[in-house]
Amino acid sequence: MRHIIHADLDAFYATVEQLDNPELAGKPVLVGGKPENRGVVATASYEARQFGVHSAMPMRTAVHRCPQGIIVSPRFTRYREMSRQVQQIFRDLTDLVEPLSLDEAYLDITAVVEAGKKPLAVALDLKQRVVEETGLVLSVGVGTCKSVAKIGSDLDKPDGLVVVQPGDEAEFLAPLAVNKLWGIGPKTAERLRRDGIETIGQLAAQPLEWFAKVFGVRSAGVRDKALGRDDEPVQTERAAKSLSSETTFASDLGSETELKSVVERQAVSVAHQLERNGLKGRTVTVKLRLSDFTTFTRQSTLPFHTNAEEPIKETAWSLLSAELAPGRTFRLLGVGVTNFGDDLEYGEENSQQVRQLPLFSDGDVSAERMAEN
């Protein structure tokens, strides 16, 4: 049995700014670009979040909601320095660390638990060491799989700690809002609510045929996660390999039509690279850089390995379209595929499933975030 931690630094950029400048402590801090330059909020301190400010919000809107907010330009060199300190603490605990971004990571602590330490004790010690050595606050979720741990870390922020005991995964997930689940974005959640499905438990109770009709190629993965099942391993940096295609634009792009055209071309390019190299991958990633140079990724793991154009295009566009917002522009866009392997049992029936278009094709794939929460 596996034991997985999802560790997420609370309001990371803003907390670093408050630690480095004590005059900002306890004040609403908005890290991001200037409002007059169409800047967006990279992150906001919890003092600012009380006014409804959140990451990826246009800075102009954030200032309107929180006029007393103090705007601070991002210092990514400093954030990377602090992130390295925290990552070293993670690696002192286990070699199996999968960084998702500067502020969050998965840790496989199975060996530590098998050596006799309780998961709760491991999590408490980790949180204490991070705050003592860096001043940063860590929210932690612990479970038997990555998806449950990820949901757990987000439930009790800031300074959260949620431990889901083995065997309790489905019960833990059942009462939660359906949009807490990977694969369910705002648009899909709204459509599910119109069908009377508001919780993860109600979603998990649907028959297999319903999942196939609604989610198409993602049906098996979404259903498993709704039941608290997720066998995706923690992948270390050394093991991570990917093929990708990315473009830096001469001028920022915000048009949905233009962005869709770019992401589809890149997805086709990656599919061709995979085919030429005799590879198939499961995890599709989009890399995004905003007009203020804020850079983050979104990713989703398919229930099968593939090098076909359509599932890669569909998933990449799903991830990107979830990030589109009025006034939001991008200066870089990339598509990549990783998690290589081959599904030996993948036969004609599954091949037909790949070609099936899901009912919900509106781009609602929630994913692991590089941007902090």
C-alpha cells in the first residue's frame, strides 16, 4: 500500500515578500503585474483574499476589490531560491519527490511509513521543519494516492493538514463538491449539477455506460478518481522525460481562435515526434506564460498511452481553454507529453474509444497546478 503526501506552500510568493519585508507582514499583498499594463495577480496574501482577490485575476479587478492592496512585482529568482530550500527538506525525507512547481510537490513516503512512522506524524514533522527552517507555511494532504492527497491539501488552507486513512478514500470524497475532482472544471460541474450531480459521491454512483457517454476517452480515469483510486506513481525529476513543442509570440495573444490554432498545431507536432520515436505517453501538459511573465503549467493524465493526434489535441485544448479569461493574454504557449509507456492490453475496443468524442468537450479538465493556491 502506498502513502502519498501532497505538499503545497500557502500563498508562496506573497509569503516570501512578507518574510523579506517585515513591513508587509499582516497586510494585503498582491504579487503580479501593474494594473495599467494589463497585469494579473500571480498570488495574493490571505489578507487580500478576504476581499475576494485570487490568483490569475486581472490586477485592475484586484485593486478595485482591495484598494488598500500593496502591489509587489514578482521576484522569481528569490522564489526559486526559497523553493530549493523546501525541496531539499522534502528530499531529506524521501528520494521519491515529484515537484509540480515552485510551491508544490508530491512525496511518496511509503518507505518511511513501512519503517514504523505514522503518516500523521510524518506530515506534522514535515510542516514543522518547513516553517522552522524557512518561515513558510505548508498545507499537507496525505492519502494512498496522488489525487486524494491533492484534494486533501486544499481542504483546510492555510496551514492545513488532512490525512485520509486507507480504505476511507471513497467515503472521504463522497460529500465533496464535484468540482474538487481532477477532470471536472467549472463548465462540466455546472452541466453535472443540471443533471442533479453535485457531489463526488453522486458522480461515482453513475453506471459505466454513463461515464463513457459523458467523458469519452477520460471516462475510466474520472470514474476511478471519483472512487478514490489512482495508481499514478510519484515521478522524480530524474525519471521525467517528455516531448514538447512551444512558441513565444512576437506579440501577446488573447484570441481564442488564434490560441486554439496554435495549441492544435503544437499537439500535432508532438504526436508526430512520439510516432517517430516509437513512444506513447499518458500525461499531456500545456505550458503558459502570461503578459507579465507569470509562467505555469496545467496537465492531465489519460487512462491510456497514446501517440494519436486527436486525444492529445483534445486534452491540450481542454487544459488551455480552462485558462482563458477576458483581458488575459499569453506570450508563450507550449504542449508536451510525458509518462511514457505502452498499454499492451490496448486493443480494438479501446482504439474505438479514443475516436469517440465526449459529450462534455468544453475544455473542462482540471489539473495539477503550477500556479500556487
